[in-house]
Amino acid sequence: MTLSASTSQAPSRYLLTLLSLTLTALCGCALAGSPPLYHLTRLEVPGAWSVTVKDINNVGQAVGTYQDQDFVSHAVLWDDAGWHELAIPAGAEVLGIAYAINDAGQIVGTADDFMTLRGLLWNAATPDQYTVIGDGTALQVQPNGISENGVVVGSVRWQQGVPNHAFVWQDSTGLVDYGLQDPTMLDPDQNARWSDVNSAGRIVGNWYTQSSNVHATVGQVGSVAVQSMSDMTESLPSFPAAINEAGLSVGVGLDPATAKLVPVIFSLDGTFTQIPGAILDQVNGAALDINAAGVIVGSAGIGTQSGPGLGLKAWVWRDGTIHDLFDVVDDTGGLTSFRGGTAINDLGVIVGNGRDASDAPASFMLTPILVDPVFVDGFDPAP
């Protein structure tokens, strides 16, 4: 199944249709061996050279970016009616990316004209309109996350040659500079950025001085400060990528035994624990998202030691078990590899990225396959 322009239907009905399809898929393949865990749907844009998905909400709306044949990036939304390009400021080669979406359909992303990086806020109901985050005086505004109540977090650079500061934006306050983790630090290369925020206003992010030196930070909306997450995260490289409503966050942390960044979960006290088996057969990896039930998705074999990112394989951690996502789908949809599970919603639907037969970046959505108890003992539905 491909998500492209189609007849509109209610989002809830759309999700129920997908779940019904996955149940059908399970019944059809039960005799072939172990049943798959997920039904795959390709996320596509006709004519695009590459597609990259970034996030999914509980309504089933996903956002990301695609590149056209001229390698110009466009911000994109997928929903039950297909795909929609998100409007960005005019220009010959302005690059657009959508990074995150909440359940209300508020979307944050960027438009880059190679001189100024603008942070943008869209609404899924009106994809042809946008709001500029901030007053337009900053050189770079990079939003990374948005809470269910519309709080946006990220990093801001006010002018060339100065460090990035963490910021919080709300409609009522505008963009507020939360500064650096240690304003007294003499190193001029100290930077701070927020990664994600939940509805309770707990923010996670990191500060860094070099690409290999990142340390987890935490903050609270309304308290203008960037704080170290714990003594552990100050002594070991660490980087939270996402936070759930319970305040648990996931990302990467240094494994002292191997000196590699590995997928970890951060406790409320700021300490982190490695997720067993999450590097699969690779040497490193990253956890990229966690849902309300504590199911985590991520990537193995990341090509950088600077923090979370796509790698060579995609995985999901559920019920205490790691699964290589490429091995537990009903069909790979023409993709030759999965490179990372990027986001997961509270229904367990996963979006991620991989490569197609031409080695171009491609995206997918994985819907959990329902197990109907009537088929557990091999019940044959045929008369």
C-alpha cells in the first residue's frame, strides 16, 4: 500500500483500516512460519528522488521532507488523504524540512535559504500557511520538538560567530532564549540545544563543545536555564533525542566498556542505562523515540559518534525484546534496507527510513499486526 493522493476519510477510520489490513496479513501468512509483527506502508511523494520521514502523531499524520529531481528539499505532511507539501518562504532553492508534529496537527520545521535558517510552524489543516517562529532577527532558528500543548523547543543562533543557545517558543511569550549550560565557561565553542519537550514542560537536550563531546541537559518550561541532567551525563558523553509524557527520555550514551555510543534510556534522576541488544550486530547505535507505553525505536550502526542518527539497521524494543525491523514486517515494500526507526506513536505505529533498490533514501510506516485469539490454535476461517 502506498500513501499518495486519495479520497479523504476520517483519520480514525484510516487507522482502523490499516489495523484491519494487518490482521488480514497475519491470517494469510500464518502457515508460512512465524507471523510478522508489522504491516508496511510506503510513504512516498510521486517524482521525488528521496523521501525522509521525521515524526508521526497519534492521529496517524506523519511529517518529513522529500527531495525533487533537482535535489531541492520540500517539507511534507502525510495523512489519510495522501501527501501535502508544506508552504515555505518564496525562493528559487529554499530548502524545507518538517521535524515534528503533535496530535493537534501543529508542525515545526525549517526553511533554509543558505543565508538564514527560519523556524516555521504549520497546521496540518492549512498546509499552505505558516508562522515564523521568533521575530526574524536571529540568523538561525532550529526547532526540534513540539509538545501536545504547542510548546516548541530547539536552538537559536543570533549572529555569525556566536554559539547556539537553547530556546523555548510559546504563542503567549514568543521565542525565549534559555542560554547555555554554563555561561561562565571560557570555551567560546560551548553550545546548547533542546531536543524535545513533553506536556508537563520537561525539556531534554544537550550541551557540547566539539562534535564528540555532548552531554545531556534538562530544563523546565518557564524556568530560563539549561541544567546538567546528572553527574553521570556530565562525566560521560550522552544525548537524549526524545521524551515521553512520563518524563522518560531516550538517546545515546557512552558505554565505558567499548568506548562507543549505544542506545540508552534516561531515568528521571538523569542516569542512563543501555538498552540490551539494541546495537544488533553493529558496534554502536541510537534510540530515537519512546512512546507512552515505553516502546522504543532506533538505529544500529550509526555512522557518527556525535549523537543520535540514522545508521545501517532499524530496531524496536518491546516487551523486553529487541527486534530487527527488517525481519519482522509482512513485506519490505521494495526497500533493500531499513536505516532507522525514527518515531513511534502511542498506538505503536512506527515511521522510519531506509534505502530502495536504487540506494535512494525512502520512508515507511509500520502498523502493528493484531493477533486475534481465535487464530492462535490454528482455527481455519474457511467453511
